[in-house]
Amino acid sequence: MKFPGKRKSKHYFPVSLRDPLLLQQAQPDNEASPSWVVGIDQTLVDIEARVDDAFVERYGLSLGHSLVIEDDVAEALYQELVRENLITHQFAGGTIGNTMHNYSVLADDRSVLLGVMCNNITPGSYAYRYLCNTSSRTDLNYLQGVDGAIGRCFTLISEQGERTFAISPGHMNQLRPESIPEAVIAGASALVLTSYLVRCKPGEPMPQATMTAIGYAKKHNVPVVLTLGTKYVIADNPQWWRDFLKEHVSILAMNEEEALALTGESDPLLASNKALDWVDLVLCTAGPVGLYMAGYTEEEAKRKTQHPLLPGAIAEFNQYEFSRVMRLQDCQQPLRIFSHIAPYMGGPEKIMNTNGAGDGALAALLHDITANNYHRSNVPNSSKHKFNWLTYSSLAQVCKYANRVSYQVLNQHSPRLTRGLPEREDSLEEAYWER
């Protein structure tokens, strides 16, 4: 059984040892994959340019700071950058856009991105670059057209290396509720959102469109995934976010700063444990400390780790990390399980880019979730589906995969993967689960 997509190389997870009795029952591969993920994003492009101090002053910006600028100012700024050939890089951005792209690269399969896109696109423009920098496996057919610009984030680098940021939202928050396709969400393995989507300016339709998508996901029992985005959004009203998580979200992705703002716990393990009061599965990146995950499993199906037991604020917290994750609603006797992994190979020698490492880790988790749905649809009578699991692999193995993808992102300039991972190495845990 393979993961979604027709891969040319071995997968990161063990799928080669199959039950011979089930081989006859396995359904043949179809051209249309039965598994995909859907994400909603504020479509934006990151634009880097080399400028002098006079340029920064001319557009009313503050050297070394970040400011939101009006659309007309952004357009004039952009046209001058193009005219004077000052642009060095134009990357497709947005946390969910990055995640959908990375998922499609890892899975070699379909993801669906919802948001807005310029009706008129010219070769070489920022909107054109957005499309060029997005995996061909990411389905952009459901983007809503707008008469105007999508979001643009300008990084203006001075001769001294000082970075000044100018942000133009454009029409990125103009996604309307009627542009949310229920059928696409109904068949998805997950709906992926970011905190920015529900905290827009009054009158913008994006929050309503987001809640419409959440309503469809809940109607069809599709897990809702939320990435917190930034600690400042959460710190503004943490209780509101706790209530939002409890009511609408199944999977939470955050870093240690966002975890502190949400839970009040500075220890990522304790913060992850606290977040399980509101959601079913937690992914928490903690910089040089590594990556933590927390979730639920069925007491009857728990599996002891064969890795060394780890000390921490919760003693021997990784004791059952070889267990697979379930949603709390599917557990008869729920048991909280935890796992941790240190940075892959100690982390890169030189970190090229910290933007997007968490998005890469989340893409790996989403790949494992869709792999579970893919396997269940093709081999429904497999013993791997005795329980209604959320993931295909154990918590420890998902940790390992997410950690490896984060490393790949940290080791490159762009937050978007350009290729999949090298062939996986075998592990003790893989053999344990295949027995």
C-alpha cells in the first residue's frame, strides 16, 4: 500500500509489508485520488528588492520597521521596483498556501487552495509568480477572481542590509461565502485554516467565508486544522481563541511563543497537554528544542515505546508514543499520548530561512492523515482500521516525519519545498507497527 500519489521513490513510512490475505481485497489505483486536503488562505506574494534610503523615505516608510500601506501606494511602489529592475525575488507566500504546496510536493498528490486571485494576470507580475511558485498538484481552480491586487509583502533591503517591510493587503480578504465549495470540503481529509482568517477588518467577507467552510467540515465530519500564525493575534484575547478551538477545531499547530500566549505555559510539553483540553491533536514546534506532539489514543490500543523514556514536566511522557492518534469523540477510554524529537541532525549548519518551518511540519502531518484515509478506502478490511484512527502512523513516526520536513525548509531560502524528501531510513518503530 502506498501513500497518495504515484511516487518514483520509496516513501518515508513503511508500507511494503502487507497482509497477503488483504492483497486480493485491495482496490486498484484510480486516476482520481480519494484523498486530498483543502486550505483557505490570504493569497499574497513576498517581494524582495534592493533599494536606497531615499526610496524608503519617498513612500513614507520607516527604515527597519513594518507598516501597512494603502493599495495605491503599494501599486506605485511596485511599478517603480519593476521599472528600475530592483526586485531580486518574488515568492508565493501565505502560511496555508505554503502548507498546501508542501503537502502536494510530499504526497505528489492533490491539495485544494481556496482564496482570491487577480482576474487579470500578466507574465512576470506578482500574481503570475504566485501561480508559477505553486505546485502543479495544488488545485487552484476554485480561487475567486477579484478586480485588483492580491496581498503583497515588500521586503526592502538597504545598502547596509537593513530590512524595511511594507504590507499591502489588497483584496486578499475578499473571499465570499458563496465561493466555498461544499462538495470539495465534504470529500477532504482535512480543512486547514489560519488564525488570520477570522480576525479581519469589519466588513470584509473572509471571516464569514471561513465560518461557512467550518460549517461544511463539521457537517461532513472533516477534521478542522488551525495554525495560530503569530503570538500577537492570540495574546490579544486568549480566552476567545480557547473557546474557538473547543467549538470548531480538531488539530492545532503552533510554536512555543504562540503556545505561551494561548495557554500561559512556557514549557511546550505542558502547553501541548493544556491544548488537549480543547482539541484532539497538537503539533508544537519549539525552535532549537525540537518538536512536540500530543494527542489521544484508545486505552485498549495503546502501544509502549521502544525508545528511551524521556524526562520532562510530565514524567516519562513519551511512554506510549508508538500509539496511533484518534479523535477524542472516537475514543471509548481516551488516553493522552505525547512525543518529542530533537532537531534533525542537530539542525542545519546554517539556517537559511525560519519562515515556513512550521508550515512544512504541518504538511507532513497532513500527508500522514490523508495516507490513512487513502489506505482505508483501498483496503477497508485491513487490521490497521480496527479503530477509527486519525493518522496512519504512530505519534512518534509522525514526529519524525514532521521534523525532517522542517529541516528541509530551514535549509533553503524559500518556505516552499522544490522537491520531496530523499528515501526514508528504516526504524525500530516501523518494524514494531508492521508486526
